[in-house]
Amino acid sequence: MDITGIDLGIAVLRALLAFIFFAHATQKILGWFSGPGPHASAALFEKLGQHPGARMVRVAAALELTASLTLLTGLLTPVGICLGVATMIVAGAALTTVSGKFWNAVGGGEYPFVLAGVVAALSLTGPGSLSLDAVLLPGLTETYPLLLPLAVGIGILGAVPMALRARRAIASQSHADTP
């Protein structure tokens, strides 16, 4: 197998994204990486309309950990792309809605949206030859030019209901706070 710079670059990008998703998940459920931990995360999720908060934190963390594992190994890459795009769109939309701002520096969802975009960009390259998909599922990887963009679309569609749920919860909370 000839390893190109592109293959190596894609593998490094997958590993970087895997670490970020791992860190996001463990911030929520374990308080690692300066994260809030499960109780504070559950309270935030409740505020964002994701009920019940504790269960939704576990669901979000499980999805992020799954995305992390699939991206790191390059095994079942469409699953990782779908979950990565979906979870980051929900996070970005919720942060932008609650803060009323887009930029990360002022509490907005810029950073999760960038992560969603970078994960989506992997749908254009595929997992590369340094992936378990290329080694174990070469027949499946032939369908990736169609399957990977479809995974992005499914991720976007899957994020919409949760993002709308957060938007409604934040809007109803701000109406309740208005005298």
C-alpha cells in the first residue's frame, strides 16, 4: 500500500476530531477537560429543552463517543460523520440561541458549527487508506462517494428536531422571564 500525504493528512484530521469528540463527551459525563460534569450538564440540557436532562446528557455523550471511535479508527465512517454533524449542529444551534450570538468568544455556537463543517468535509475525502474501512470493508468504501454525503444529510436532518426543541424551550423561558 502506498501511503500518500493526503492519506496521512486525513488520518491526522480523523484523530484530531476523535479527540475533540472524546473530550466533549467526557466533559459532560465525567467532568474531564474542565467540563461541568453530569449534574451541571443535565441542568444546562434541561434549560435547553432537552428533557430529561440527565438522560439526554448520556445520549449526547454516547453519540459523541461513538463518533469519536468511528472517526479515530476509520471504521464505519458514515456513522461517525452522521453523528458528529448532528451533535455539533445541535450544540451550535443551542449555544447560538441561548446567547443570541454566533461567535464563540461571546458564548455563541461558532465552534460546534465549525466542527460540524470539518466533519462534513470528510464526506468529500472519505476515511483514506489508513482506515479500517479501507482494510476491512473495501466493497463498502466504493459506495462512499454517495454514502458519505448522505450521512451528512441524515446528520443535518437528525439535528433539526433537537435544535428546534432547544429554540422553543429558550423562547418560552424568555417569554416567562419577561414581566
